[in-house]
Amino acid sequence: MGNTKHTGPIKLPKKPDPKLWVSKVPFGLGKIKPHHIRDTMKVVWENKDNLPYATRILTQGVCDGCALGVSGLKDQTLAGPHVCTTRLNVLRLNTMGPIKEEILHADIDELRKMDSTELRRLGRIPYPLIRRPGDRKFSRITWDEAMDTIADKMKAIQPKQTAFYTTSRGITNEVYYTLAKVSRYLGVNNIDNASRICHSPSKTALSRSVGVGASTCNYKDWIGTDVLVFWGSVAANNQPVSTKYMYAAKRKGTKIIIINPYHEPAMDKYWVPSIPESALFGTKIADDFYQVNIGGDIAFMHGIMKHWFEMEEENPGSALDHQFIKEHVNGLEELREKVLSYNWEQLEKSSGISKERMLELAELLAKSKSAVFVWSMGLTQHRFGTDNISQVANLALLRGFLGREHCGLMPIRGHSGVQGSGEMGADPFSLPGGGLDEKNRKRVEEIWGFEIPKWQGDIVGVSLENALLPEDHERKLKLYYMSGGNFLETMPDPDFVKTSLENIDIRVHQDIIFNTSTLLDAKEAVVVLPAMTRYEQPGGGTSTSTERMVYFSPEIKGPRIEEARSEWEVYVDLAKRVKPEQKELIDFKDASEIREEIAKAAPNYDGIQHLKNRGDVFQWGGAWLCEGGICPTPDGKGNLITVEIPELRKPEGHFYVTTRRGKQFNSMIYGEKDPFNDADRYDLLMNEEDASELNIKEGDSIVVFNQYGSFTGRAKFEPIKSGNIEVHWPEGNSLIPKGVYEDFAGIPEYNTAVIVEKAETYYAHKDTKYVEKRVEELEMEPQ
């Protein structure tokens, strides 16, 4: 941890810099780009029935979009107002009224004709609902009836047959903490959350490398660092406000490097709407792109380090920070041996990057006095995600880019409810303030006053698999309690997910809106509970940003869904009904009481108890974790981790596919066209030369298939690395195998090998053995 405090927002330069302009044509007229003014006007129109409330949410609340941490219209990085289309798009979730009764209680097949976007637009869930086998529609029930139905089932089954899940939808630290406590009070360790499906490898890798599970630096460190590297992260799309920080960094002379299979237009050029100069003429963001193969990042990083070690042999001190390594790092010789064991041919083939290009980045980093490494799901959502992040940490440790200004390791979070989830203990591997080790378990048990079950809980993917176990199996999932989330559109293999969800006895959907998974059948009952948004919760709530800023978001005056309840209050109600004999151990009177207990149970959060008013914020851990190179590891040193280059398992002539986001927030889609490349949801992004070899022309109908499923769409030529393709998520999830999890963190794999065919070829041969033979080529590869 560090002692230096964050110094607050800085001002942008006022004088324009034409060298950074994309075009002298104002507002990027004629170019494919987001239309911020048009989109803002659309949001105003959507919220016209509640504009005063919408305005108060934007000006008083903490953003429930990405985790950059905007409180009202201000943040801790740059002076001036901030608002982005991501935040504006989710605004309607907070301001819309209830679903009309004639629609809410319509025939279930009528509701099933709608996709999740259409369901979302229906409005808020107004009161508790239930649907049993044979029911053609949802029926209204009281809160008591709903909670007794859930509690009675929970008392009738074993704790291992229950699971809890919470999404990151506006969820506050208070809700995560209460669920973590309630689930263990009920004897249930099957508890998981959305952040683990995105960034769990970041937490596990950083913990083993430098002893922390969060960003070691701040967004301010971007501004003035020598090199800012975005690895597998399209921040301009997923965290649009971050483009303002990128602009500020460029004005300070920072070089921005993008490492991604696709030359993402959003990271190349951007029109930042809140900066007049950029809004008019655009800003050139990237100084260089390295188009790595999907899954080739480890080999690429090995190549950078191999160059460093070879540079050191010729000129000691030319690449590594020997003083920092001597004082603060373990494992140098083991890493050197592993890196040098790979030849250049192996590294080039796996990474897709030439030796000469690797040298360019190696020399740039070697000559730089500071660097910040930023990454997202392009690195984490692999079966070797933890090793990916460990390699990034290796780069930082070898150069001493840790624990000081303008340096650090940053897993950038895509949602403001994400960082706090694991820190509050809402996953199967952690408790508030730490892991499930005996020391932390006993510490938390003393605070909670009850014994925490010792059996290992399951991650969400395994819980879904458990729904299909035999009836008498001790882990047969019979009750799934979900706060938000839509596994049909977030997990691999949607058909399998549907089968699993419909094989659960009672499924609880605690949410603010319907989605497609809410409408699936269950063996005994589907119970739907109306939740409050973060802005409605009495006593307010807190959320933790990517840079560990803990913000207080107050309750905001406005219209209410009459029967919606605070999510933490619902958990407590359930716990008291299941185990009333010890209810005093689980009761919270209000949100401030939860914050008081969080400060005790999660020592890093000591200070959260003082957050009471709009604008209140503190940063746990100080400005830089591992300040001065001292890590919170047993010996105070960082650890260089040796990792193997993964086998990409792609036969010659086949492709590796990954999923990407378009105009959407998580699985919520807000537009059929991607504003950065004009692709629609069923466009396949592929390299033009690859397409030519397959006799595919742009716009041709194509089929992508493997042993897991198929995807039908149209070819769209984009500057993507040869041999790699991208499809939108969740539309392409049918190609992704279920049950493939990362060894250390349990994150699902979202990349796989596929075959691409012209649709006419695929369907002409579909009834022959041709397709089966093509799939056999994939299945013969080592798994």
C-alpha cells in the first residue's frame, strides 16, 4: 500500500494542438464515427417524461455505467464536466415507469417473441411475480408470499443445492457485502458475480505477482507517462470518458500503444465531445498498433523480454532496471531461462508479430522512464488469462514501472459495480478483506458471529452444469437466486444454458427489468422480485472505481416503483425467514450500519463509514499500491512468474475467433450498427486477403462453424490480423465451448478455433459428410 494521497483533478491545456487533429473538416462530417449530439438528443427524448429526475441522477449520482468514477459530472482526474453515451444509454433504466399490466400479464409466448432490447423498453418490474409449470402468464403475489416460497424451498434442500449470483447492474458495495454475509449465514458458498466472468484473472495474477488485486495506479498517471499501453482493451468504446484522459495524455507527449488483433478505429481516432477542439477536429490517439494473434499475447511478451535479455548481454543496464530488481523483485534467473528457451520462430508464429516489430516496442519501453499498462477482457477471457496478466506484471517489474507516479498496472473495469464485488466477498474464492484462507476466515467469523462453511463453492459456469446432475446428488442445483444477469446472453453455449436454467426447481430473478432468461420455464416456479436502482436506495450506497476510489451515491428524490425494495434489504429478509433463530446476527437497520461493518470486515475500506453526503469519496491504498516498489507479499517483493506459451490449437487454414462489443453496455444492446466501423450485429469482421483465398466477397453470406455450434452472418472486411476473425457478443456465443475454464480463476474461455465457409458452399454440402469432416479437423487438435 502507499502513503501518497491522490492530488485531485488537473486542468486541460486551453491552446489547441493541430498536430493531433484527425481532419480539418468540422465534426468529422462524412466519417464513420459516433454521433454524440444526435445520441444525446435521443436520450433526452427517451427521458422526456422524467427529465427533472434524469437531470438529478446525472448531476447528483455516481455513474452506474463504467468504472471511471464520475460523481455527478465530475471526477478526480480532470477538471470540467464529464458525461458519455454509455452513461446516457443506461439512464432510461432509472427513469422509466412500470411495465403496463396488460403486457406484464400477457401470454408468456407473446413475451417470448421479444428480444432483450424490446423487453428492456417495456419498463420496470412493478411488483413480485410468480409463474409455475403450466401457467400461461405471470401472476402477481405479495412480498410475503414470494419470500416464503423461496425460504421454504431453501429450508427443504441442502445448502450445496443453492446458488447466488449478482450482476454489476448498479449494484453497490452495500449490496455485495450483504449478499456475501447472507449466503454464508445460510451455509451457502455457491456465490458468484459478473466481475469474476470479466476480470478474475487480473485479481489472481496481480495477487501472485505483486500481492494486490486491484489497479496499482490512477487515471492521472496516464497523463504524462512516457508510454501508455492498452492491451486487449477498447476503452474508447467501453469506457468513453477515458478518451478525455487519452487526449490529456497526448497533450503531455505520452505515446499511446494499442495491442489488439483488430486495428480498432475507436482507439485510432476519436472525437471527444466534451473537448471543443476534439469535438470539432477529432484526436489522433494511437501512436502505434501491434496486431497480435488472438491468444498470442504471451508469446509477444516473451519476445519483448527476450529482446531485453539479449540487449543486456550486449550492453548491461540497457533494458532492465537492475537496482529495482535487486531490491524489489524475485525470480529473475528463472524467468530469463524460460524466456531464452523459446526461439524466435516459435515466438513469431504464436504472436503473429515479427522479431523486428517486437524489437521496436522492446526498445521503446527500455528507453522509457515510466509506463502504464492497461488491459481488459482481450487478455483475461482466455483459458490462460492469469498467465497473460502475469506476463504484463513481468514487464512492469523488469523495468520498475510500479509504485510511483506515471507507472502502474491497471485492469480497467467496464462497470462501476465491479471492483467492489470481490473485495466485499461476493464470490466463491473470497471473503471481505481477503481470501478463504484460515486466518481471514477466522477473522471474519469473529466479526459476523457465526461459522462460515468450509466447503468450496462453485463458480457460475459449474453451478449451471450442476443443474443437470442427478436428483440425489449433493450439488444438484435446485434453487438459483440471481440479482440481475442474463446467462442466455453472457455465457458460452446458449442452448446448454437454457436447458440448465429450465432444469432448476425454483429460479429467482431479482431485477429492475425483464430479459429473455426471466421468461424461461422452471420445474417448480419462477419468482420475480422488483429491485431498486442505486439512486432509489434509502441511505444511499457506495461503489468502487477502477482506481480504488470509493464514491458515495446519495438517494435521489424522484418517482418510485412502489413495491421495489433495496436489494440488501431483500437478502436480509430472506435470511431471517430461513434461520429466524439467529436473525440478530444478520440484521441491518440501514445502509450506514452496513458501511460501519464493512469498515471492520474489509480493513482497506476503513473510511467507508464516513461517506454520508453527495460528493464524499476516499481512495483505499493511497495513490499507488506497492509504493516505492514495496509489495504486500510475504517478503515485500514482487514475483516474476514463468509461464508457457499456450498452444493455440488452430489447424492450418482455419481461424481463431473472439467476441467483441458494439453499441452496447454489457449484454444490453443499444443500436444495431457499430458507430466506429458501421458493422451490424451479424457482420463477421475478417481480413480481406483471408476472404480472397476463400473466394468470399464483402457482403457475402457466410457460415462460421465448429464442433460447438454455428453462426450465420455477412463478411465485412476490416483491418484485422490474418487468421483471426471477430463476431459480436452475445450473437457469436453459440461458437464458444461450455465448460472450458481458466485454471487459476475459473473464467470461461471466449475464444476458439472455427471454420469459415461461404453460406452457399456450407448449405450445398450440409447433408453430406463434408461438414462433419471439416469439424473432425478441429476435433483432432490437442485440447
